[in-house]
Amino acid sequence: MPVLFRILAVICLLTMSAAVPWSARADDGFHRLVLQISDSDPHKMVSVLNVAANVSRHYSGIGEEVEVRIVAFEAGLHMLRTDTAPEDVAKRVRGFGMSMPNVTFVACGNTIDTMERLEGKKIPVIEDAETVQTGVVALIEANEAGWTIVRP
């Protein structure tokens, strides 16, 4: 019976490793993290920025590569708006471009469209932000590609 158990365990491990796409495997030595912000709470925005900075510093400190993407949608888009972001948040977001180039910002296009329709004006978003059609789809696709997703 122990031999049968070992054989089944090996088959399970082989099946699981084959189901994970190559790009999602950790053996490429590159760490990938997506942070979600969907709240307008300044404390949550600061928390997201703190996590991004801590993760970036950690991996830089041990000589490993990491990519961090902050995806903002719904009320969390205010973090990337130049007209409504809390000043301390806006200042830190601007600083990331210079000090942590491995941290990028992603804005939800659907949220921008909705805000523009409701506010009757063009929504100004930081120039470094990438705009995607749907923020949640960006999270789904990142997950499918093996990224770790965290909502601080």
C-alpha cells in the first residue's frame, strides 16, 4: 500500500505542475504582485503604497527581481486622479516613478468613463498610469498568468 500511495502522490504532483502555465511558475526567479485598490479611503491607499514599497525594497534588498502593479478601479481610482487624490497619497504616487520603477499604476477605463459621465468633465489621471478597459479583468488576467493578487 505505501508504494501505491507514493505512485499516486507523484502522479498528483506531476499533474499539478503541468496545469500551471510556464509563465506562472516561480522558478523563473521573478516575483509578480498585483495590489488592488477599489476604495476611496486614504488609509487604504496609503496601505497599498506601503505594501508596494515594502515588497519592492524586500526583493531589491536580497537581489531578486519583482514587478508590482497597482490596479485602481471604482472609488479607488481617486488614488490616481490628479484632482481628487489626497495630497499625501498624490505626493507618494509621484515619488514612485523616480524611486521604484518596478511599481506601475493601472487605471480602469470603465471607471474613468463612468466618472466622466457622472461629473460631466474629463477625469485627469496621473500621466504614468496605464489605462485598461476593465480593472477587474486586469486582475483576472494577472491571476491567470500566475501573479499574486492582494487587497490590503
